[in-house]
Amino acid sequence: MLNQYPDSDLWEAILHDNTKAFETLFERYWSDVYSTAFSYLKDKDACSEIVQDIFINIWQKRYEFKINCFKNYLTSAARFHVYKHLRSKKTSAILYVENYDSIKIQSPSINHADANMAYLELEQSVETSLHHLPKRCREIFILSRMNNLTNDEIAQQLGISKRTVENQLTHALRFLRALLKYSALLTLIITKSIN
């Protein structure tokens, strides 16, 4: 029966210690969190652990959190946990080799964990920077670049003119230009290391 309730109602119930509402949100979103983590890590055990950590954290800190959009929060949380996992792997990766003579020396190639971490760091920087934009500007940017809506669709959804949408996107892109330059540099570095 709780399956029919929207996320916001379930979250309100969770804030009143309703475990059934929590289980409903878990059932609704655990596979999305797992898929997001798996798209970066390709490690079933690590992804299962990330799902568990995120939902345990939500339950334990439910009174501290302000979650407006549960799905967006979970996507960001999954990316953050992936970032933490990759970071810990990078600092603790130790290779034990029994026979060094059997190791083939290869030409330098891209370290995919480093590339994933760089991508996640950049994505985190963009998300953090977006919070400095005015609310409407940020909302339009997210609808355009993250939800892939056209300018016409955004204008219709928000009840504003297409020209306003275009102006707000121009403002957002101008604001993020320095960050996007960093992105282009990062792409160049990664591309060079592949070749």
C-alpha cells in the first residue's frame, strides 16, 4: 500500500520513525543506487556495500538530513561513496608479486580507476559550483544538462519564455566556464595517456 505514496510522503513518515516507509523507499531505489555505483566500479561486492552504507546512513541520520528530491540525493550519495571507495583503493593498493621475472613490461596505459576518480572529482566540483548559482538558473541548468530537456520543454515545464531559458543557460555556462576549461584539460590528459 505504501508503494503508491510519493517519495516526499514516505520521507515525512521516515522522519516519524516509520520503518515500513523506509523499507518502501529502499525497495524503490536500491537497484538505482547499485547501478550507479556499478557503472563506475564494476565490483558487485563493493556496490552492495555502498548501497547498504547509504541506506543505513540515511536511517541513522534522518533527523539531520533535508532531502528535497530523494532520487537526486541517492544519485549524489552513490557517486560520493564511489569516489571514497576509489580514493581508498588508490591509497591502499598494494601489489604482491611472487615472481618478478614473469612480469611483462607494458607501455604506459590509462589507469581506469584514476580516470573514474578524476571524472567523479570533476562532477562533484560542478555539482558544488551549481549551488552558487541563483535557484532558477541552477534549476534550468540541471533540467537542460542533466535531465536532457530541450529549451522548449523547460520553458513549458517552468511556465517561462524560451528566451529566459536561453539567458539563464548562458549565465550558468559563463559561470562554469573556468571549470569547463579544467574539464577540457583533463580530457586532453586522459586522451594522451590512452594513446
